[in-house]
Amino acid sequence: MEVDRRGFMLGALAAGTMFAQRSAVAQAPVARRIDVHHHFVPPFYLQELGQNLKLNPTLSTWSLQKDMEQLEMGEVERAIMSITTPGLWFGLHTAARDLARRCNDYAAKIVSDHPKRYGMYVNVSLPDVDGTLKEIEYGMDTLKAAGVAVFTSYGDKWLGDPAFEPVYAELNRRKAVMYTHPPDPSCCMNLLKTDAFNEAAIEYGTDMTRAIAKWFVSGAATKYPDIRIIWSHGGGTLTSLYSRFQGIAGNPRNKEFFPAGFEAGVRKFYYDTASQFHRVNLIALKELVSASQIVYGTVVPFGNPKRIAGGIADTKLFTPAELAMIDRGNAERLFPQYQA
């Protein structure tokens, strides 16, 4: 009888331990990530792309329901939406202004319907400067957007170009977040002429780095210090060109553009993880700017939030505290309205 009682007690203890373990798993905290690089696709925008022969097949499959399912699987609490390449300007200022307003109102409706799940950037009609300034005012003041989305280049002009100075001045005045995204750069379309490599494979990262370089050597980095910039795709090829940038910044002739040096200059900005969630990429990015400047971005509908979060964790480069910073802590510094 004693043996039976002992066996019963041991069995009960084991069952209790298993129950406790299962409960712990069930109650494990959700990561509650903030995705700063997340695209939405209004139906009328698809129609516009089709008319301009710029329709990407992936965009045509977007739906809000599918988008929300992606967020759930990736443990994303909030996604900050923007329009992706090819943007809103197809040659006419009036048409671009109208399309920007419609896209921003569409995004605002999503945010209104799902206030704890989505945020939005103001999508603008650059290179139309006057229309862009009006849309920034509307988007920031009326729609309460989290920041402003711009592309790294427009034709033969990159961010930092004097043609866009009024926009930088307004963003600097507002201390706004400026989220950046590469386009299909007109300088370098179809250079490889092969189905294996499209513009996104090489030119996106390169165009991002051109914009970062232009931002410094145009003097914009020192003239507009209060713009809080997110360079998407991990800053493109910035880390690969580290030695080149160091040499440029170290040249006495360029002291005015890099008053505190190259590293101090780039470390004030933020860099998202879209297309940059592998160990090779993140070793260099963490070494250059530290985990405090890396923000979680997925490039949905092209990227998979769960895969990207898993890839970042699998690198084993970051402590739990640093992963929490990347998941949401750094974004909360940028967007205090989304703090837990």
C-alpha cells in the first residue's frame, strides 16, 4: 500500500509539474512588436499602377484580412503603414496630390477602425514640393500620422537635394520622423537585364546608401538635425562601404559635413530590419550603430513578420534586452504615442 501511495504522489507531482510548464508556455508574453516598415495597398492604387504599367503581382494579392493574419503570426502589435514603390507621382502634380490624399484617407480609416493595431505615415507627392507641404500639414495635424514617408530618390534627385529644402525645413520644425524607402531608381533600371535580379535585389540597397551619402554631403544632416530618420533596409550598403565613408569623413575638406565624424553621424539615425535580418547583415549593422538604433521592419506584403523576427533571434547576436529594444523599445522612442 505504501508503494502505491508513493507512486500516486509521484504521479500527481509529475502531472502538476507538466501542468505548470504548459501553463507557463500558454501564458508566455507576446512580443508585441512595432513594425515600422509595413505597406498597404488601396484598391484604387492598384488601378493606378495598372494604368501606369507598374503593377507588382505581390501587391495585387494584398487584403486587410491577410495583413492582419500576418501580424498575428508575427506577434506584431502595431504596424505603421506606407505606400511602397513606385510611389504616387507619375508625371503630373495634380494627379499625385489627389492620389496621395486618397491613400492617406484610406490609411486613416484603417487606423480609425483598428486603433491599437495600425498607425500610418503621411504619403506625399514629391517631387511636388507645394503639394507635399500641404499633405504633411493635413496628414500630421488632421489625420495625426506618426511621421512622413518619402522615397530615397525622385528621378535625378536624392534626399538632401536643395530642390526639397522646404520639405526638410518643415519636417525639422516639427521634429518629425521621416521614414525612407527606395524606389526603382531611374538611373539604374534593367542594368543586369535578367530575370534573376530585379531592381529590388541590388538597386534598392544602393539607392538607400546614395541617399544617406547625399544627406551628409549636401549639408542636410547638420542643417536639419531634428528630423528623426529611419533608413530602411538596414541602410542598404552602408556597412559594406564603411571604409569609403570613413575616408570621406576624415578628409579635412569634408569636416563641415561630418563635424563629429562618420560614426557619430550615422549613429543618430535608425535602421530597420526589412531584408536585413540575417546574421551577416546584422553583425555589421550592430557593430556600426548598436542595437539601440535598429528597429523592426517587415516590408509586408513582401516580407514575412514571423520569419524576420525568427531570423533576428536566430542570429544569437542580441541579448533579450536588445531584442526587446528592436521589437518595440526603439520604436517607442520614435513614437512615444505607442508606448505600452
